[in-house]
Amino acid sequence: MPFKIIASQCTSCSACEPECPNVAIREKGGTFVIDPKKCTECEGHFDTAQCAVVCPVPDTCIPA
């Protein structure tokens, strides 16, 4: 299941974007979004989804 970013909680800090090994995160309309077609939950790269690990706002990057 891909992850998603809760837009209303996203502070647009961009911490998640460079951490994504699949280049699935991009800015759109002043907030960041995750392309569900590219998101693999970092499987094969990390044990946990890196967007959720680096996000400074709890529960902003969550499973879709």
C-alpha cells in the first residue's frame, strides 16, 4: 500500500522529497504529494518508509 501525505498537515519543509528512493514525492500547489504508482513504502531500500521517518509533523506521511 503506498503512502500519502496529509496536505492539511504538510508544512512544505521538503524533508521527505530527497529521502524517497523512488522519486515518488514532489511539490504540488505549495504542499508535497506522493505518486502512488511510484511509492513502494521504501521496500527493498529501507525497513520503514523514509517520508514518515523524516517528517517533522507526526502522522502526516501515512499508509494510503
